[in-house]
Amino acid sequence: MTALARRKDGSPTGIVFNVQRYSLHDGEGIRTLVFLKGCTLRCRWCGNPESQRRKPEIARNVRRCLGIETCSYCTGVCTEGALRLPAAGAPAIDRNNCTACGACAAKCPALALHLYGTRRSASEVLDEVETDWPFYVRSGGGMTLSGGEPLAQEEFALALLREAKRRHIDAAVETCGLVPWETLAAAAELSGAIYFDIKAIDADRHIAWTGGNNRAILSNLERLADAFPRLAVTVRTPVIPGFNDDEAEIGAILSFLARLPSVSFELLPYHRLGSEKYRFLDRRDEMSDQALPTERFDALAAFAAERRRLTGRSSLNVHIAEKSSEIPAAPALLAEPGVAAGYIGALGGC
Amino acid sequence: MTPHDIADIQTLSSQEQRVLNRISGQTDRFRDSHARAFTILDGFEGTRPTIDVERALYFTQSFRQTEGQPLVLRWAKALHHIAENITVSIDDNQLLAGRIGKPGRYGILYPELDGDFLGQAVREMPHRIGAPFGISEQDARIVEAEIAPYWKGRTYHEALNMALPPDIHKFTYDAPEGLVSRFIVNETSSFRSSIQWVHDYEKVLKRGFGDIQREAQARLDALDPLSPRDEVEKKPFLEAVVLVSGAIILWAHRHAALARKLARNESDPRRRQELDDIAGICERVPEHPARTFHEAVQSQWFTQMFSRLEQKTGTIISNGRMDQYFYPYYRADIDAGGITDERVLELIECMWVGMAQFVDLYISPTGGAFNEGYAHWEAVTIGGQTREGRDATNELTYLFLKSKQEFPLHYPDLAARIHSRSPERFLREVAETIKEGSGFPKLINDEEVVPLYVSKGASFGEAYDYAVSGCAEARMPNRDTYTSGGAYINFAAALEMALFDGRMLKFGERRLGAATGDPRSFRSWEEMWNAYLTQQLLFCKTAFTQQYIVCGLRARHFAQPMGSALHDLCMEHCLDLHTPQIPGGINLGYFECIGFGTVVDSLAAIRKLVFEEQRVSMAELIEALRTDFAGQAPLRLLLRSAPCYGNNDPYADEIAREIDRAFLEYSRKYSRELGIHNDIRYVPFTSHVPFGKVVSATPNGRHAFTPLADGSSASHGADVNGPTAILLSNYATKNYGYRERAARLLNIKLTPKCVEGEAGTRKLANFIRTFCDLKLWHVQFNVVNRDTLLAAQREPDKYRNLIVRIAGYSAYFVDLSPDLQNDLIARTAHGSL
Ligand code: SF4
Ligand code: SF4
């Protein structure tokens, strides 16, 4: 790991691509989600493509661009020659030369250009998070770290958690589980809740679809449940068509969880609400044409509920959750000008 | 999208679900348990109101006879004449007697107020967009022949128009006759004889008008026969109280007689019994103290309806703390086994449907534009604290909430008082009711109101016992003595004048405001700020001067003997409630600022982009405003990207706080000259729409002549950080060190999704606790999907029943003008970001 840049006050810094207040679906109470950039997996269905790479990236929403023929605010801004200005229409980005300095985005009035990821210090981020303390105290809310894989920026993530603790703000972490055990343990030490993704038990399929081996993930979950029996650990499984949308795979996950009595479980419905963001990054959404029928999801939810009941876990019912960030990304809002240009809605950590 | 598509993809509020069910022909699931109220509602829901002229006719007939007599006595005589002659009727299925107009939805006329508009109005009202009324040809002729002519030259509105000095008049009215508002510094005292008011209904229930009449008679008998003051002031007042008490008793007895007659002719034995019961009750109340819950409800109903006959109380008389003053009767009946909760709901819902048929009628076009969708604020207050500062919720509190959840009617307006020790049960039930989606209840915060009222001179007991009144006000029924409507200031016009050296594009080259110089010559932000402040202060002076004149003038035009009879201080001093100064009273007046968010965002954009970052030149900005951003889309968006109020952004919030402070300082210094508290309030009704129509493009990127920001809410779409940031911005921009502040209205629109399920209820309740902690005055919620509103715009027939919250009141969405509908749609909806 490269040496971490620090602010003069000694506060470690990291790359944050969104801070989202008034989140209601990611843990107790009214929460603020902090999205850290960089991920240790590359899931095919990822709803937050902007979260995957560690470095900042420039996004371009052609639909919002006013056209270079009427708007010249980004002309002559790029010193790297990476912003290609056509005679008319939206500029293009040469991603080989772009350093993601953000200069062009700062000039664009239409939010057609937007920088995903800025370097911020832990205390700066907590200053923002802390503004909502009047809501946390009443609702039992706090900060939730999300990503990407927030623990991939290990030192920064832990600094955020420590800073939250110092300010008496409850913290939670959403993780894909593919991180060193020591990091996870340190985070668990500082958190009130962990949201832990388990995508599949089948190792080959897991590698094929996420680019990562699930061995370490599963063992991390076991160790977590073992070492922190009183910590609120919630396992979340996003249901993905063609990957784990059958009783066999969900059943395998439930069998695995049967050994971990302290862990609760949620199924997350599949969506493609982040699809547009692939285009913003000049990438292709491989799963844009895939859908999961509601009936399939409902059937799996019923199946899971029944299985949990049989194993005496009715108190830990299947909770059909939606992550907070899916809500504003609903199609009607994406189209609405003024609602942060459609860039909002980093879609949780899965 | 069709209604069914909407149901498919979105979480719906209960109201949306109900509307969709209705479209597909299903019966309401609460219909059986609220059968009587639904049946009555079916008879008038969605119909266009008609004008009833009887009240105006009898009032005018009496006034012709009493020229030259003391006003309060004339008023009492007029009310007596009305009580003797007005048609009395009892609706089928109703358990309460006392309607004051034709069957269905109706409005009545108050020619003493603005009768000079009447001739024009009766011809125009049926065609008005926003709140049309029908009138029969025969009634229109009565207005033209027997009512309007008498009032020509006698109305309050004409007197005010003539009394305003030219410098004040030019900001107030568009032309010398004063028929059209200029929408810059708007007077509202001619829309109504009194601002919203709450009577001490408890007094009627406990004592009855018979006892009040006896008291007045005894004091009349005891007057000093040699005292000129007793002769001139006290005698007519007390005579008026005797007369008006007799009038309401007489009116009740006419209902009793009618009920007996109807009972005799009734073939259905159940209905016959009901009519006989009604007769018995009307023979007893409001003359005598109420003994049962039913009597208490009837007594209150007669009082509020008679109050509507008495004067136009803008807009509609409020109902006070109903869960408190009805409680003893409820408790006693329940304990004696004489009543059930179902019967209690049936009785109060009979009152709700009665209220819903009375529609407040605004004659002047300006009044209509301010109060779209048949605005009404007959606030029923629930919750809050007792006079001892203990929590006041009781079983009735919960029944009122239950009624709102199950019987979807936007009458009455329901207001819940919240305080730091409001029980969790109460907050959860309030949250559940808000989730229903029709905007009830609105919330008023004891933690802000009570200390503020104590600082303005109330005792703790009085302050704890306040009742919500009208849009967002709070009243202490035996201590408040101020009834004049206040000025509405168009803030955004002050900004425009600062940018165009005292001119506004809408009004051409004529300089209306102060000469503050060409902003293109301003070298610093301070110069810009000072120019703005100069215009703002000129508006303040205009508003206060208007009020100075209004305060002196109104008492010569209006009296309210019944309202005064119910007020301790009026009775003590034998003064009508409209008297400018009543000893011992607290005069809680206010003036209104429209377009707060618009001005804050505009000034923030100028400060940041023109002066600090110099990304936009002042010349460029002025040109863009002049042309309404024609061909300037990039610049417009750049301006919109500046810091905005409502995002908890200290940059914008600091400007907002300074604007607020300037008003407070002005009020602190000059209220004294008026002898009242004339405090700053941010509550727009629907006036931000007409006010927007005179203001050209603004530097926050708002297009010319579109609505301004409403109340203390953010500009349309400007609040992108979610509702927590809105509350914090509101908090950050208040100057808690000043007592010269009054209500602030705050609208928040949520998607049903983000309050879904039990977790959603809990989080909404938590959110309300924080609202209380922050000592904000008011908040109200719309819980609705944007697509539902769009669908209702497209297919109004199907969505006749869709209720939305506007500005301290709820109305049928389809009753609103397209402008206001769009305004509602444009308010940012907050999902759980
Ligand atoms: S982010 Fe910087 S380097 Fe990349 S295109 Fe914009 S200005 Fe050029
Ligand atoms: S500044 Fe933005 S809107 Fe303007 S041309 Fe460049 S990308 Fe398009």
C-alpha cells in the first residue's frame, strides 16, 4: 500500500466519491452514507461502476451537455489535451491522457462533466457527516461506510471509523468481504454493525462472475461471527439473474449461514438502475439487458423465509431490503433536472 | 403512464392506493365503518360550490335601518335579523343541525368587506380558474340590485384605498381604484374582516350563551346612570352582547322546531328518533351548558357557524383545542356507558362534512389568487401541553388521528402540537397519519411557540394553552387582541429593484423603488448588498405604514359582538375585539415575506459568481435577466449551480440569516410606533404564485414570472441534500436572539417509499423529534409520487379525490390552477437519498 497522503493536521486522506445524507435503508435510523472509491471485486452486475477503480474518474453525461456550439465553458480548460472538443455537441474524453484533475468538471455549469472521487481527509468527511447529528441522536442513526469496498482504502476507512467514534457517532460498514482479516477485525472493533455480502457459495461461479475467490470471503464471515458474537452482522445477498437466482444457490448460502447463529440475512432485489453510469464512464454495461422477474424474487424470498423458519430463526426473518441509494436513482428522478444530474445514487456496496 | 403502471412500479401512499382502487371501481375499505359520513360526502364531493346570498341580503337590510348607531350594536342587530330570517335546514343523514347556505358546497358573501367588487365578481366568479363559484341568475340580480348598491362608497376596501398615501399606494395597487393588486407590498386586511381566529369554545360549552347574556344584562343594569363613558361605550357593547346571545339561541331554537316538524313527517323510525334527539339538543344548546358529548359537539358547531355568519375570518374560523375541551364530555359519556368510540367518530365526522360544505369565498381576484383550491384553515388542534405544562394527549387525540386515517377528507385542517415530551405513541400515530398522504396533520412546535409567546407577554399557562389558528399561527383565545390582516412583501421585487435601480421590468421605466444606482458600477458585494437592503427597508416601511393606517381604519368598519362576548378582556372592558388597543391584550401581528429562497439563492449567486469568482460580469447578468436568459442556457445553469438555501450550505444560509436579521431589526425598532408586535412571518398561502407573476428573471436562474419559493422552503429543485439539510438550513437561518419572529411555514415532499412500513413510520417520528429539537415553528409533508400528480394533471376526472397539501391547508389537486399544480410538482421530492 502506498503511503497515505495526510492533511497538515495529520488527518489521513482518501478518495470519496459521494456523501449521501438522509439514508434510510442502510442500517438503524437516519444515516449518512460515505462512499469510498475502489473495490476488490469486479462483479458483472455492479450497479456502481464508478466505485470500482481506486483513482478518481471523470464522468460525462452527453444528455446534459448544452453543446459546445452554445456553451464554451469547458473550452481551453484541459491542459492534458484529454478533452476533445468537437465542432458541435458534447466533448469527448481521451481516457488515456485524462488525469482526472477535475478542472473541466469544475467549469461545466450543466453537470455534464462530473468528477467521481475527490481526495478528502477523515476529519473533513466527518465534519460533513456530523452536521446531521441532531437526526442521529433521535433515530439511532449514524455513518455507514460503503463503496466500492470501503476497507480497500484500509487506513483511511479505519481513520474514518476512529474519527466517528471520537465524535460519538455510530458507524456501520458495508463490505464485500474480500479484505485481509486484520482489516475487517479492526473495522468490526470500531463499528456497531457490519453488512456483509455473500454472493454465492459455488467457488467457480463466484470467480467467473466477480473476479474474486470466495474462500477468503466465507472464512472472513465465519471468523467475524466467531470473534464478535455480539456485533450486528447482516449478510446480504443480491439476487442476480443467471448467477444465483435459484433455490440451489440461495439454499447453499442458507446452509452456510445455519452455522452462524448470530448473523441475520437479507435478500436484495436485482436492478439495473446504475446502468447509465457505465455510459458516463465510456464503459459497457454487460448486463443491461438482463432482468429478474418479480415472481422469481418473491419465490426465492419465500423459500428463504421458510428455510430460516425451519432452522429456528424465525426471529431473524428474511428481510427484503433495498439499499437506500436505489431510491433516488428511480427513473423519474434521474430524468429530473436539478437532482444532481443523475450522478447521484451510488448503489450501495454490491 | 396509466394509473396501473404507477401502482406497478412504485410504493404508494394509502391515499394513492385508495384513489386507484376507486378508479378500478372498488369500495373504500373504511366505508362500512364510516357509513354516515361517506354517504353525506357522496352528495357534494367534487361539485362546484354555489354562492348563497341570504346572509349578505339580511345583513344589508338591517344595515339600511341602523345608520348612525354604534357599530357593534348595528352588527348585533344585523345578526339578529339574519338569525330570524335565514333559511334553516337539516340535511338528510346529518346528526348536527346548522348549515348557513344552499345544499352542497356553498359560499356566502360579506359585502361590508369588499362589496365594491361584488357587481363585477358575481359575473366573473363562475369562470375563475383556481376557485370558481356558481351563482343563480336570480341571486346575481339580488346582489346587483339589493346588496351591492348600498355598499358602494361604504366598504372598508374603498376607505383603505383612499387612505393610503401615494408612496404607499403605488406599491399596493395597480390603479387608482385599487381593484387590482400590484403584488409588491400587498395588503390583505381587505380580504377578510379579521385574521384567523380561535374562539374560547369551552366557555360556550361550560356556560352557554344564556349565561353570557345574563351576565351582560346584569352589568347593563348596574351601569352608572350618570357616566358618559358607560353611556357611550359600555352600554352599546353590552346591549350588543345581549342581542347577539339571543340571536344565536333563537337560531338554534328554529332548528329545534324544524327537527320536530321533520320528525313528525318521518316514516323511518330510526331517523325519526334521530330528529327528535336533534330537536332536544337544539332546544338545550348553545343556550345552556352541554351535558353530553353530542350536545357539546352541537353547541360548538352552532358557535362556529354563527361566527361565520358574523364576519369573514380569514380564512374560516379555527376550532381550537378540540381534544381538550371535548374531553370531559367524552370521558363522562364513556364512563356512563352512554357512548362508544364509533359513535364519537360518527359525530365528529358529521361536523367534518358540515365544514366541508362551507367554502370561503374570495371576492377580489387577489384574494382568490392568494387562496387557490378553496383554501381553508379551520384548524383543529390536537396534542400539545396542558396549562401546567404536562403532556395533553388523551383518547380523543387518537380518535381524531384515526378519523383522518380512515375518512379521507381535507376538512378540517388538523394541526398536531409537538413538544419535547410528546409520547412516542402520539408521534407514531402522527407519522402514520402523515403517511396516509393527504398532508395531515401539520405540525406546530411548542418548543418554539411557548417561550416566544412568554417573551411577548403571555403567562406560561396561557402560552401552554395556545391553539393553532389558520395556516400556521398560534392564538391565546383570551389574551390575543389583534385582528388586522398584515402586509405581504414581495421580497423578490426588492431584489429586482436593486438590480434595476428601483425599476421593475413588468412596470416599465417608472421608478417605483429607491434609486440605488446601476449595479454595473458596483465594485464590491457590499455595494450590492446595501442596494438590496435599501429596497427591502423601503418595503418594510411601506408595509408598516399600510399597517398603521389599517389598524386605525378597521375598527370603523368592523365589529364582532359574538367573538367579543367570548373574550375575557373584551367583556371586562366592554370593547369590541376589533378595537385597536384593548387593555391587557397582546397584539400579535405579523407581516409576510414572499420569495425567501428565491432572494437568498439569487444573492448567493451574485456574491459568488460576480464578485468573488468573477466568472460572470454584472453587465452579462443584467442582460440575461432582461431577456429572461434567451440564448443564455449555459449562464442560467451556471447561476443555478451557486450555493442554495435549503442545503445546509453555510454560504447561502449566512445570507439568509442576514436578510432575516434586517427584518427583525426593522420590526424591533418600528413595531412600537404601531403599538403592536408586527413580526416577520414566512407563510405564503398560495401567494408565491401571483407574486412570481410580477417578478422578471432572477439571478438564481428562475425564469421570469414563474412562482417564487414558498414560505421558508427552498427554491424549486434547489434542495438536493435531502430533508435533513432543509431542516438544518431553516434552523441556521433563524435568529433565535430576537423575539420579533413569527411563524415559518415549511413544506417537505417525501416519496411514499421512504416512509414505507413500520421502519418508515419510526424514522418519520424520529425526524419529527429532531424538528422539535431544532425549535422550528412548523412543518408539513406531502407524501406522494410525482407520477401520481402528473397522472392527475392529465386525467383530472379520475383523480378528483386526490388531496395534496399546499400551504398550511390541503385541497383537491384538481381544484388548483395549472400554475400551482406545476409548482407542487416542481417541489423536490425526497426519497431516501
Ligand atoms: S479531468 Fe482534467 S485531464 Fe481530464 S479531461 Fe478534464 S481537464 Fe482534462
Ligand atoms: S461546459 Fe459542460 S455543458 Fe458546456 S459544452 Fe462543456 S461539457 Fe457541455
